[in-house]
Amino acid sequence: MAFFDILTQVISVLIEVLLGLLADLLIVYIMIIVGIIWRFSRFYKPKYGKWINKITIWFFFPVNIISSFASIESFAGEMIIIVTVIAVIVHITSFLFIYLISRNRPSEEVGARVLCSTFPNSLLYPFPIILAIIGPSALIYASIFVFMAMILRNSLGVLLGVMYAPNNLNIPENEQKSSFMNLKKISFNLLKFPPLLAVIAGFVLHAIIGPRTIGDFFALPGLSIIKPISLYGALILVGVSFREIDQLHPKNLFSKEVFRVSSVRFLIAPLVVLVFLVIFQVREPAVAITLIIQGMAPPAVINIMYGKFFQLKEDEISLLITSLTLLALVILPFELLILFVLFPIT
């Protein structure tokens, strides 16, 4: 009898926490739906989405990242290294796992799955969720993960693109200096990546003026609207990333391709992160939850550009991005519920 009483209480608490999470996530779903509606309305133009993307990534996210340094009294240098190592391991493991379970299909099909399994949407999907659920302080670790994801996408991603490209791939001479192949351009883009620059600026300001002064500055009237604006803008862009409505047909959502890639993105990747959190003895909820959310992110839209350049199966990449983004949103409350049980935020 006592066992059933305890079980009832546990279930009751879990339901209460889940309902609380759904309430917190309500704005997340609302703004993504706004983005989807806008994407398929006659008022949508790609250039509008590009401007929102630029303003969000180049201004609002960096400001939020710098302001997050106000909540951190001191830094443990090893945590930066741990986040970097986990980011590399989760990408490589994701690739190896999808490589092992891939069948003898045409290389352009396998390559499409490899890109979508290995390279998640590590910025626009997880950043607003982390910002809404945990707060700005976690964006420091999220930014480091994103920077490593960019490095891997422009190194490992290019190698995989070449590996899985059709045998008759012939890159025109005028495209051999594209952003996917030009090492000098890749290096420059990495160094000017806004979230990374914001992290560097935050460290410098933290050392020179201290966290209290940073906090006082961002407490000024008017600056409080930066967090919601960046949150809404990024979520709208997630909605805009949906490619075609007909791709959400049940036969696509429950296809073998979606199952293979989703098993990597939503099961293998977070388990790898969790294992290495235990190995590195990371107990800080802001770090642990941030890394697992990053690990469970759906595929990045930029995979379409890579697929097109390397002549992989572009329509399959588009299908996987749309399907897995929807599935990620469906499992998000349950994902967060498990994370809050494992890493309670006090």
C-alpha cells in the first residue's frame, strides 16, 4: 500500500512539473507556429527571413551572451575544455553510428542521412529554448558548443560531402573557392562568428569591470526587452525552417529514413553527452541541460546547402529537417522533464 502511495505521489509531482514546463514552453510553440504560418503565407519573402536571421545572430544573441556574464562570479577553465571535448565527441559518434546502421544504398542517399545525423541545428533551435528555460547564463556554454559545431561542419562536413558525393562529381572551377572549400574563407568566418566574439568580449569585460558592473549596465531601462526579442526572433526562424507542408504526411514522419536519423539525434547523441557528463563529473545543471539540449537538436537547415553543393539527395535532407524538427518539438517537454529530474535546478 505504501508503495502505491509513493508511486502516486511521484506521478503527481511529475505531472505537475510537466504542466509547468508546458506553460513555460507555451511561448516557444506559439512563436514557432507564427513562423510556420508566415512561411507559407503570401507575405513571406526569403529576404525577410534573412534579415531576422542577421539581426538575431549579429546583435540580439551576442548582447544576451555578454549580459550572461553578470550572473557568473568566477570561471572554471576546465569547464570550457569539457564542453569543447563533448561537442567534438557527440558529432563524431553521431556520424559513426549512422555510418554503421546505413544500408547499401546509393551514396547520395547515405550522405544525406549522414549530414542530418551528424550536424544539428546548434544555434537557432536550442538557443531560445535554453534562454527560456534556464536563462542567459547557460548561453556561454551553448556558444562554445556552437563554435565547435561550426568548425566540425566546415572540416568533417566537407570531408563527408566529398566522401558521399556521386563518383561523377565534378566541381566547376568557379565553385572550387566556395565557402565549403575555401579554407581561408572558412577560417575568417569562424573568427568573426558573432556568438564567439560575444563570449570573448564577455570574458574581457568580466575581467576588467566585473560581473556586477555588467549586470548594472544591462539592468538599464530598455535593455530588458533584448531577451524576449532575441527569443521570439529565433523561434520564428525555427518555424520558417519548415520546408513543405506535404513533408509532414504520416508516411514521411514514420519512414525508415526518419527513424534511423531520429534514433541518432534523439537517442544516441544525448546518451553520449550524458555518459561524458558522468565521466567528467559535470553536475552543474546549466551546463548539463544545455549540452543535452544541444545534443538533441534536429538537423541544421544549412545541411541542404551542403547537400546541394556535393550533389547529395537534397529532397531527403529537406524531408529529414522538417520531420525531425516537428518530432523534436513533440518530445521537447518530456525531454526537459527527464533533464530536470536528473539535474534539478535549485
